[in-house]
Amino acid sequence: MAELSAQPTSIQSIYSWYAEDRLYVNRRYQRKLVWTLEEKQRLIESILKKYPIPAVLIAERESEPGSYEIIDGLQRLHTIISFIETSFATLDGKYFSLEHFPTAKSRASSGEFSAELSSEQLSQKQVSTLLDYSLAFSVMRNATDEEVNDVFGRINTYGHRLSDQERRQAGVKSAFSEMVRKVACGIRGDVSTDLLLLSAMPQISIDLPMTKHGYTIKAEDVFWVTEGILRSTELRDSMDEQCIADIAVCVVTGKLIERSKDALDNVYDGSSPISSEVESSTEVYGADKFASEFKHCVDEILKVCRSGDGSITHLRDLLFKKGNTNGFPSAFATLMVAFYELIVKEKNIIADYSGVRNSLVDLNSRIASGKKATSPVERRKNIDVVKGLIKDSFIAGNPGPTIYGNHASLDVDNIVRRSEVELSDYELKQGLLMLSEQRSEDKDIIDKVIKTICAIANNGPNHAGKIIIGVADKESDAQRIANLDKITPKKVGKRFVVGIIREAKVLNITTDAYFAKWKNALRASALSSPLKETVLSNMDFNDYYGMGVIIITIPPQAQLSYVGEEVYWRESDSTSLAKTAKVIASLVQRFVASN
């Protein structure tokens, strides 16, 4: 049984925990960073005035005593940490003074964060007031996952400002809720491990256009907002998860549900009949299967939008002849179910993307909307209207290999973004060719990739990794490629997709032949078994908006891997030869400890 104890803790001590990587966030029940700048500033003002603020609830990690998962208080703790690290100023425009806090100053000097050097700073007395402020901490010890989930769910029914979907997901642990959450993360691009350090939260949180916090994911770059389906504030409030949940119920149960708040509330209510049906249907259908199908249908819709003469580039412009600034999740759900039924259920493929595009122009005026379109009967009518408009541009085929055998374009975006956070498991390469005028092949690049495959495999038995060919990690390289190959790189996070089709053209070979060059090189390499075989069977190509990328997946390995007689390992984002017996022994121990 869980034990609860009070542990008042100074902000100075909390910052030390943070700096020592002792504060974790569990994404199974925690939401994104969502506070506005004013909310952050009000909290700091309260601390400086020595006003009381709500207690923080944490759970000590059984596997790592002295480190904690944040159950309640994520927004508050991140606000305090980010203020100390000069991410924002107080209401009267003053930044934290690093000169009066050596621990933070040292972290800034070592490059852990970029300091804002402003002449308007807190006084030494104000810094002391903040650092000495004692936060009320409640610590759960010996708590099971079920107890933590239950506590989190109860806390978030006590009037905290959660959106409807955040409230539904809070503390719920089910196959359906996990599927919805993971698909939503995959579409947004904030895919990560379930457990991550508090310091990593900015990398998986969303910056809104009007409230720049420096978070990695920009709302305007996320599919839902880019295509106009949701407004950025709706994305922040998890309306994307609500939309996915609605579509998911219809798909996994094979029955349309009423599109309403009450209907989804019932789905997440573990005691309701529909909740039991959805849960069992999800387990039978398969979460991975649904995720692949969902992303494939999104990819197909995006290809439809980008086809034709280029006059229409986004879904909002296609579906609405007159300007529309509001979101349209209902119309999107109709379109998605129509695509799902034509492609997945009826096994068709699109033969004429421009034909589908032309048939969908001003779709919104041809389907019912509003309250009259929420019942299952009316939703069926709308879906059938869409299918009737576009079915002539489809032909019978086998979409399975494309749906389940390859990464979707959205997956590529997520891998690129994830590579910025989980450095040791990911690597990006722009291609085979040198960035010189002669465009000769880099004779070392394939050898480097082979060694990196080995190094990523040696991260441990619970680690998978990815290498993408066709992505530049430096803006200068992307610009050089743009000039040399006359392409427009696509920025994803801080990286740039440049593709490999441009290199195939320079080499005067087909894309298939270019892919074969990489595959044959890996096949002829000295990579040890079974690593070589599993990597070869997990290589695929994605067209990625006509640019083309190769994705090499390194599945988890059960034993140490080699290149010939040599062992390689990852040091952050670098691949190194294991030169000493001590390093090799530590790598071996990773695999021995798991057996």
C-alpha cells in the first residue's frame, strides 16, 4: 500500500533535483506544458510575495530511490525551473539573476540552457526569497502504477481546468485510451518514451503562435493546424485526441457513434456497456493496425490536397470554397471514415489523385453540418455522399503493403523531431554525395552508417533506433543542397528533409537502384548476425512529398553486436569505437542484466 508523507522543499533544492535528472514526467497520465505566459508570471509573483501556492504531489520511483515522478504540479515546477533559466520575465519585466545563483549560472556556462542577459533583473534579495521559498511537497512511496493512475484521475476531477478530452484521459489506463494517446502523439510529432525527464518536456510541448515559449513543436507546423482542421488553441486543449477517439470508436467497433460530448464520455467511462465494447474491440482490432491505417489515410488525404495545379495546398482550402477560419473536425472525421472504408475495408487504391481532389472541392456545402449531422444515421449519409463523389477515382487493389509495410510521411516527421531529443537512438544523413560542385560519392558515408547501426543496437535490449537517409541536420548543408540540386528543403523541427531522389537524378539512376545501393552495401557489410538480417528486413522507402527518404530501423537486439571484430557504441549523438575492456564490459552488461 502507498505511503504518503509531507516533505516541504525549498526551490533551491528542487532546482538541484532537476539539474541532477531526478524529476520525471510519465506521459501515460501527464499532459503537455500548457500554461500561458501570464499564468507563469502570476505564479512567480505569488512566490516573490511569499503567498501560498498549491502543494505538489510526487511519487518516489521504486527503481531509482531519490528520484520522483510528478503526479500533480507539472506546470508549476516547469514554470519555476524555466524562470530560473531566464525563459521569461516577471510581470514588471525582470529576469532571474544568474549571478546570485551559482548552480544555474554554471549550467548556463556549460551550455545546458541559453541565458537571457537583460539589465532588468531581480535583486539579490528577491533571488534569495525565491530560492528559499518552501514548496509543500507530498511524496507517495511504494505506490503501484494503478494507485498513481487512480490518484491522478481523482485530482483532476477536483475542478482543475482540463479540457473535456484531457479530463477523459486523466488517470485512465486502457487499451483504447493508450491507442488514442499514441496515435495523437504520432500525428502531432511529440512521440517519446512514456517516461522522460522534466527537462525534456519543452521538446514535446506545443508553442502557440501568440505565446512563444521556445517549445520545439510549433502549432502552426502540426498537421491539424496546418490543414486548418483545428485552431492552435484547440490543439493545446487536446481536441486532436478527441477527434481521433471519435474516429477510432467508429473504426474498431465497426459502428458509427453519435458525435457528442456525452457519447465520448460514455466511451471513457469504464463502467458503461459501450466502454467495455470499445475496449474489447480495440484489443481484437489491434492498436498498431489502427495507427497504421489512420496515418495512411491522412497521407492519402494530403497527397490529394497537393495534387493538381497547385492552386490548393491545404485541406481547408479544398473543402471550403468561401474563406473559413474555424476548425472543421466533424467534416474531417467524415472524410477520414470515407477514406478508411474505401481503402481499408473495400481494398481500393487511389488511381487519380487529381480526380479525388476535384470531386472534393467545396465539400462542406454538400454535406450536412451542425447538430443535425451528429447522429449515427446522419453521419452515415454524409460518409456515403463523400464516397459517392470520389469512388470513381479509386480502383480495386491491395493497399496492405503500403499501409502496414512502410513508414508514413507523418512517421518521418516524428522520427526527425524525436532525433533532437533521443540523440543516442537516432541518426540523420543527407545522402551519399559530397556537397561539392563535383557531387562525387562520399566513400566513407556507408561505412559510417554501418558502424552507427552497430552502435545503436548496442544501446541495450530495450532500445530500438532509426537512421534516415535524406535529412540534413544543419541549415547550412540544407541551403547548399538547395543550391546544388535545385530543391526546396522541408524544415521539420530544427532539421531539413532534402530527400534522396535528387541524388538519384545526379547519379542518373532510378530511385529503386539508389535504394539497392544502400541495401547491397549493408548486405555485404561485416555487421554481425542477427543484427544484419533484422536491419535488412526493416529497411523501407517513403516518397515523402516527392523527395524520398530511406528509413533504416534497428530493432532491439538480445546480444552485443559487432562490425567484424570491432564493437561500436553511442556517446550522445556520436558513434565511437569501444577501445577499452572497461567500455566493452559495460556494453555487455547491458544485455546480461536483462536476461
